[in-house]
Amino acid sequence: MKKLSKVLAVALAIAVIAVTFVACSGGSTEKEKLSLATSADFPPYEYIGDNGAYAGIDIEIAQAIADKLGRELVVENMDFDSIVGAVSTGKSDMGMAGLTVTPERLESVDFSTSYAKGIQAVIVKEDSPITTVDDLYAEGATYKVGAQLSTTGDIYFGDDISEGLTTCTLEEYQAGADAVAALSSGKIDAVIIDNEPAKSFVAANSGLKILDTKYADEDYAIAFPKGSALVEEVNKALEELIADGTVQKIVETYIPAE
Ligand code: ARG
């Protein structure tokens, strides 16, 4: 009896040590999370790959930043028009989505250093009567123009309509691919969207082309809650990744140089 309790005591002691060890080592390797708001509907910047995993330029740059910061990247996928709100309210640590720096967005979020240039392009059907961006501004033009909700293409064209600069109309879609599908099926006449996604969508759908003239030039950057301490940390990491060629290498994997 006495012997048995001794054996039990030793076993118990070993168990306690083992549990403590596992708990501590687990605790010390658990990284602080870095949540990323994005809208994975925008190849080649962010999309869901064939294997079901998030992929794209922004995802890889975000991962490289998280690695430098020693944090675990957690992708939070949402509709594009929810991103700025998720970031400004602090629900997400940062937002990356081919996101253009605009004066209006700067009122609710802070932006990192810019890591890429964007271009707003116009997609039309191959046999479209629209041959330049100016055609959308021609007197009496009644083309239906589509854009993803809350994107700069949507905002700029909506502003142009309000200001009476164009007599065309605007159709808003939750995703760029929905606008492109509406164009393919003849419901609308043109789609304003960023140039690289435009190329992806045109490659994936026959009968479409991108106009040679562009609609607008912009800068992409990472958004943060106003005053976030991450801005400085991420800028430092991002500048290192730009300087050592990592960003360029990531971009070239997705956008082969012509
Ligand atoms: N650059 C445009 C903007 O900031 C469009 C970005 C859309 N991004 C996306 N992941 N759907 O408004």
C-alpha cells in the first residue's frame, strides 16, 4: 500500500512536470496575430488559389511583413466595401487589397508607404463602339458603366456623373468579376477596374479587351487604424523588403515582365 502511493506520487509528479513543460513551450512559441482585412476577389493581388489557399501579391507581401515582425498573419476575407471600415474601427490590424490611397480614405485610416502603382483601366467587348475613355464623356453618351462597389473606379465615375461631366450611367457590383460577367452578357457596356485585375479577367473571358487609354493613375498602400503603432513597424519592414528586392520578386512572380 505504502509502495503503491509512492509510485503514484512519482507518477503524478512526472505528469505535472510534463503538463507544465508542454504548456510553457506552447505559450512561448505562440505568436501574436496580425489580422489582414482583404477582399480575395482581385487577381493577381489577392484571390483564392486552386488549392483553396489565399494567394497573390498582397498576401505574399503581407506574409513577408508578418515574418519580419515575428507575428502570425491571419487573413480576414470580406467584401471590398467593408475593408476600410474593418480597419478604421480596429477590427483588423491592417488592410491590403490593391487599396488606393485617396484623400477621403485618409480621413478614416492611416496608410503605409506605397508599395505599388495602380491604373484604372476600362474593359469593353472586342467589337465595342467605345474605343477610348473619351467616348464615355462624349456628348449624349448613354453607355452603362460597371464598377466594383466602393472602389475608386466606382467613386470617380460616380463623381463625374454627379458633376455632369458624363451622361453615361453607373452600375455597381459587389465584385469585379460580377461586373465583368455583366459586360460579357451584354447587360453593361464597359467596366472600370484596376489594370492588372483587368488583364486577369480579360484572359479568363473571351471577347473582351482593355482600352489603350487609361482612366486614372494611383498608388496602392496598406491601411491601418488611425494612430496605429503598426504604421511605423510595417513601414520599416516594407522599406527593407523593397530595398532588398523581395517586393519586386513577389510582383514578378505574378506579373511577368513584358
Ligand atoms: N484600387 C481600387 C481601390 O482601392 C480597387 C481595389 C479593389 N480591391 C479588391 N481586392 N477588390 O478602390
